[in-house]
Amino acid sequence: MNSKNILIGFIALATLFSCSKLEEKPDSILVSEQFYLNEEQAISAVTGTYRKLYESGQSLYNSLIQIGVEMATDDYEAGPRARNAHVRAISGLTHDPSNDRMEELWRQSYDAINASNLNIKNINEMAEDQITPTVRTRLVNEAKFLRALHYFNLVRWFGAVPLVTEPVSALSPEQLYVSKSSEEDVYTQIVEDLSDAENLPNYLAYADKDKGRASRGSAKSLLAKVYLTQKKWELARDKAKEVIDYENYDLFEDFADVFAVDKKNGKEHIFSAQFQGNSGYQGNSLASRSATTEVVGVNGGHSDAYHEEGGLYELYEVQDKRLPVTFITEMVSPATGELHILSGPHFHKYYDESVVGNQSNSSKNLPIIRYAEVLLIYAEAENELTSIPSNDAIEALNKVRRRADASLHVGVGTKDDFRELVFEERRKEFVYEYQRWFDLARRGATYYVAKLHAAGKTQAASRHIYFPTPQRELNLNPNLKQHPDWVNY
């Protein structure tokens, strides 16, 4: 990390939640005596850290992960209106350490981590008469959940990364020029944070104004996914089973309800990026980025496009109820009433019918983890622990397929066959939800390269299961080293 980025993160937090001006002591110590003076300020500070997931502009869960990561898969490509050379480079697998999307993924993640570090430290230090014990514990654990989420993304994108768990308090080389920690150490911190966050309330305990905050189920579900990524199959299965048995989630009966504005933070939504168009919040920009430019009155951007050579659209059975929610191939003009047959499938999950003509104000949330994924985590992990697919693994898969009206799996085939079925199901279920690159990468370089080459992205190489450490960070921090796979590539 560098001092400019740390200061930006600190100043942003100060600007949001303090009526006092940020002061810097003569010895260059960063201070926050003006903040965290009462319970309301503490709640506001943590709420502000949630907004770093999806605030205005190309923020992490408001399109940055899509254009910075998902373009490098077999399902997506830079659309006709994606004119940024760095985005097109990721789509074509020609990106390098100077790519500005890599810089933003790194910078915004550490900015959010520093905000969580500030929250954890300062809320823990608040006096007993400033905050109730229950709220203190809850807020600290919410901050730990958010920190774990950002580190989980970073370690999957970049491999070994700097591990910083205290807010920067001095502009000294020791605090600013942090070396990378091993992937193992980063995962240890993630697990520790999520284990603490398991003490959060069940999501049903939150009042309406707090819906969407991290919950006990959020922590358990993300922890199951962490274990799955580490190939700790028994831990992943057991943690997913805890969520299934005790956290009161369920699938919506109708797949379309997952993305319905009036069903936000419902029984399937374990943790989501919260969007509210036509307000102080930024709308879900994926709605406009994917919308067609071929229909009068839609005002689409078509910067994110379906990569047809990947063949995803053809994987769906014709009766699969996910297909018309995920893609459209024709559309009636809201301006003329004319039916338009589109030149190809367009992503449609986040298209908001209430703001036709201005999709930048889409209020549809983006699921970060939902109950369907917990079922598939359970199915995958359970399968890895048995010699042949078990009935429990098959039923977890079939719950997802049954809701989609897809053909049910009847137990024929090998363990390897079932593993691929689960991955195929994840691909169809979680289109445009920031899952595909992570899934391909965790299967390893051979799998990733084979899938992308089959989809016509022949520039894909083994190094692409990680992203390069941004050159800007290497230039600013003499203790950082490039990822080994990106040295002399």
C-alpha cells in the first residue's frame, strides 16, 4: 500500500462521518479523536464501509469486478461500447501489470480494508458510556466480515498480498511499505475474521432498516466458500450444512424473484450489494452496461457483452426458467412498441422495468452470496468426500435444478462427472454475478486455459489464474515483489 491511498481512505471516512476537520499532528500521526464519539457515529462509520462495495463510479461491486476480472473468462467479452484499452486487454487476455483495472481492484480493496481496520480499532476503544456492548460487538464483527470479504477477493486475484490488520497511524516506512504475506497467512486471517463474525445475529433478527447487513449466515456461508476454495472439503461441507440446517434461508420459488426489487434481502439473499436508483445511492451500473443499443428507448450501454464462442446460452435446456431471466434475444421498444430481434443474447438480470430508458438508476441488488450457492457448495464438497456421488450431494444439486425446471440428476455417472455437473450448474445459475473467473481459477491453470481456448480466447495462459501485482504499487512500495507467474512473462 502507499501513503496516498491510505490517506485517501482515511480522509474519505473522515469526510463522511465527522463534522470536524481532519487534523494532522506535527509528528505525522493520523488521528480520529473526532469520530466514534457515540453509538450513532459508530453505526454510521460501519455503514459507510458497506458503501465501499457499491458506491458511485466503477466501484468493486458496481461493475469493477466485471470489467476488471470477469472479462477474462469464457462467458464475457468487452462489448462494442467498451472503448477503454485496458478493459479490452483483459477481455483478450493481453493485460499486463500496468493495467489500470488491476490498480483499481487493488486500491479500492485496500481502501475498504483500511476503513474496516479503523472501525475495528476505534469501536473497540469506545468508552462504555458511548456504546452498548451488544452494538459494539455487532459492529466490530460486521467490520471483520467486510475485511474478510475483501481479503478473500485479493488473495484469489493476486495470490500473496500485504496483510494489514491495523489502521495506519503514522507515515513511516514500517507502516507504509508492507511486504506480502503468504496466501496461507492471508487465509488464516480470513478464517479468523469470519469465525468471529459467526457471532453476528441471524438475518431475521434485523429490523427493516438494517436488512442487508452482514449476519451470522453471511459469515458461515462465506466461510464455507473459503474452505471450498482451499479444498478443505469436510470443513466446507459441514459449514454449508450449518447454513442449510440452522439459518432459515430458502430458495425463492421463482428464479426471477432473486432479482426483483420488491424481494430484496429476502430468504435467498445471504449477502448482497445494495442498490437504490433515483436517490443518493448509485444505481446498479450492470443494468446499463449490458443493455442493448439496438432498441429505441432503452438507452443501453452494451459495454459488457456475452461471449458467444463460450457456448453458455446453448447449455440451458429450453424449459430452463433461468434462461429468460438471464438473457434476452428480443425486446419490445418502450418508445415505439416495435418488436426487435437482437443480434445476439444480451444479459438481462439487472434490467429494471421501473426506470426504462435510464438503466443507470436500476435498483436491482447484486447477490454476492445467496442460498443457491450454499447448496452447490455443499454438493461439491460432499462429492469430493465420497467415492461416488452421494444422495445428499445429488439432492442439493437437484434443489437448484428443480427450481429452474431443469432435468433432475438421477445419480448416473462418476465422481468426476458429478464435479463437472456442479460447475456447469454454477455457470448457469450465477451468470453475471462475479463467479465465473473465481470458479475457473480455483480449478487450476490447466482447466482455466482449456476452457478459454475452447471458447476462442487463445491468448489465455497459465499465469492468468492470477492477476499481476499492479506496476504502480511495485513502483511505490520497494518491499513489494511481482507475482512469480508474471515475472518475465
